[in-house]
Amino acid sequence: MDWKRIAAIVYVFLTAGVVLFQIALALGAPWGAYAMGGAFPGQFPPSMRVAALVQAVVLIALAGVVLARAGVALPRWSRAARWLVWVVVAFSGLSLLLNLITPSAGERMIWAPVGFLLLVCSLVAARGKASVET
């Protein structure tokens, strides 16, 4: 297995954790202090619960792009993934930055390392040719 595929799989597992966290927030988990700069400690209000679900859907799509670019899955996305993966890289970089500057210490401690790993994995997946191109 090549590094691009390994990076894509790691990206997906990390993203799955973030997606589960977002879904838990949407379902009322009292973890608001660890998201959105800690602006909503405890349970998210209804509008933020919807935002958490939207975020989960976006993250799933980003993971799909990384999988397609690395040739692990979704071969029909391969052509679009050539450029969409750079959107994933930009999103990952922005996410890392926001998690580094958040006023929430808990959010920094948990999500900054995850953001760093997502950025590295997306960069590895983005570089060079995909394993399966159409």
C-alpha cells in the first residue's frame, strides 16, 4: 500500500471521529465547550445543532474527495478529485488555524492535533498522481 492510500485511510478515520462528535453535538451532547470557540458551553442551541449536522455532511464529502484522489474509493469522483482535493487541503489548513487560535483551551488541546493530522494527510493524498485515474 502506498503513502497516498495510507494517508487517505487515516484522513477518513480521523474525519469519522469528527463527524461522530458533530452528530453527538446535534443530538444534544453537552460538549459545546469543545466546539465553536466554546461559545455555547453545554448543549448547543437548536440552530447550532443544525449547523453541526451540516458540518458533518461537509466533512463526509471532504473525506470522499480524499478517498477518490488516493484511488481508494469512489472512482467516478477521480477526475473532479484532482482539483477538489486542494479545496480539502485549504479547508484542513483553515480548520487547523481556527483550532490553534480558538479561545477554548479544550478545543485547542483536542482539535488542533486532529486538524494538523488532517492537513498532513490531505496534502499527502493531494500530491502526485492518484493510484487509479480515469
